[in-house]
Amino acid sequence: MMRGVSRRDGLLVLGLLALMGLIVLLSARQDAGDDFLPALSSYSTQANGAQALALWLEALGHPVRRIEGVSFHLDPDARLLLVLAPRGSFSPDEVGLVADWVKAGGTLVLSVDSWRAGPLLQHFKLDVAELDERAESVGPAQPLLRDPPWTQAVVRAAYHLVTARDDVVVHVAAEGWPLLLAFDHGAGQVFVTTTTFPFTNAGLREADNARLVHNLVAAAGRGAVVMFDEFHHGYQTARTLATWLKVTPQGHSLIYVGLVVFVYLLAGGRHFGRPLPAPRATTRRAPVEHIQAMANLFWRGGKRTAILHHYHDRLKRELGGPYRLDPTLPDDESVAQLVALRPDLDPSALTRLLQATSQDGVSEGELLRLAREVDEWI
């Protein structure tokens, strides 16, 4: 148990973690079957799926392809791209890819019911806002989509489109706000709508819904290859952790429970350990005090000979160190090698100093004099 956290609080945290694990397991079980496939997925046979639309388009002679896998890519041979209620946001590169594909002559049908396609909408200077009242069914705003004619589509829309563009054609509106509009982009065309119900398996059962969708598909031409964007429904074989958190129910569960635990700990103001005492101001000893203490110990112990021999060895190490000379060599041999390497040295003076520092029983004054002379040589 963490220090600073009471037993009751610790049990509560463990309970929340257990709840998180239970939610993840339940989500995984649901995700294993078709009951929890993403809404508007062309793989889903549920009421909010779009498999009926994919099968219907194939029956009409439109080859159907799905965008999924490692990366988002568009088939240059396809003429219609259906982006239906994407669950993942479009990256800047993906937005540019879609815009260039449409500009080259493709037809984009973008159906959104939230902010998830925000970057793609923003690229086309569009936004969504909430309606005052949900629109259940609407008729055509003007008689332009007539292949085949339709009169009243069931839309069940809670949002409307907002735009400052002056080149849009509003096909469906509610409360004076556009629910379906279109505009040209280069050699292609873009249809944007805030209703997803007409594209679903349940929505296509309504005759006018099917007629309305057929009008949008017909804009791409007879027999046009149709692409369903499943990449932004989470069908990514090389899914990153960030994408997994954003598009899967398990990821949503982890984010939600993690936020609950974080908010609880933050609101409780609990520490993850005992508070550390404030450091006390202490007076540190100066390095010279250590030197003085050691000198006093040697002085009281009468260790003048040991100190003198230390200076003898130090003199040989310091002079021979740069030339890798062995400091354990006899004094005369060490002097001979040093003079050979450094002709500026006085061999007689160096020999005399080494002999003086090798003797025993020197006085305190003599020890100080020899120590100063060694320092001068060093």
C-alpha cells in the first residue's frame, strides 16, 4: 500500500482499477462479434452499419473497394469516395491526399454527425453546429437531385453545416440551415451532409432515402468504382497506441477510467509518499581543517621519518611520471634515466636531495626545510 494513503482510499483505488479491467474485458467480448462493429462500417450488418449500401452498389454495377491496412491510400481509378461517420480524425497528409484526389476528378461524399472529420471539413471551409431541434424528415431544398426523384427523406439529423463559401448548392435544409450541400473542387465534386441515417442498413429501407443516396452515387457516373473509408473506422493493421485509444472501445474505456482515477487522486490531494523534511542548514568544514588535523596527528605521533620518506617517494613519482619511469627504481638509476631525458636537471643536487629525504631521525626544522626543497623541485 502506498504511504500517505489510508487503507480505505487504497481499497477504493484498487476497486476502480478492477472496474477498469472489467470494462475492458466486456468491451473486448463485444468487439469480438458483429454487434460492436463501428457505425457506418461496410462490414457491419447491424441497423447502423453500411453493408447493405456496399452490396446494393455492387448490384448496381459499382465495384466496391475498402480503404484499410497500414496506411490511408486512395485508388486513382476510383471515382467515388464514401467517408461515412469516421471515428478517427484525418491527419494533414490525409486531408491533402483527399483534396488532390477530388481535384483530379473524384467525387467525395462526406457524412458526419460530430467533430471527428474536423480537419477535412476545415480544409473545405465547413463546420458543424447543433440544431435547435432534431430534424426527423425533410424534403429537397430545390429540385436538382432527380435521378431518381425523391420527396421526403428520413434524416434524423442533430447537426447542420456552417460555411462562408459562396459556391455551395444546398440540396437539403432544416430550420433554414443546410443538412446536405455540394460544391465543385477542381475537376471533382464534394457532397457534405450532417445526416448519416440514410446510408445505414436501416435507413436504406426507406424508399426516399435510397433514392437520395442513389443521386449522390450517380454523380460519380455509371459503373464508377466506389471506395469505402474503413481506415478511419479503425481497420488499421499497423495501429499505433494513440489510434487504438481513439478508435476502439477498449481504448475509450482505459481513457475514461484513467481520468476517473486521476480526478479522484487530484481532488483528494493525496501524496504518493510521506513528505520529506526540509533540509537543515549545516556548516561544512573547510578542506584546510582536514589538512591541519592530519598534520597534528603526525606531529603528535612523532612521524617525521615517515613524512620525510613520503616526500622522497613523491619526488621520484612526480619527476618520473611524465616519462613512465618506475618510481621503485634505485635512486642512482632513477637519477641517471631522468638526466638522460632531461639534460637541464642537476644530477648532483637531485642525488643529494634524494639521499637527504631517505635518512632517519631528522629534526622538525630539517623536515620543513627538505619539504620546501622537494616542493621547489616538483
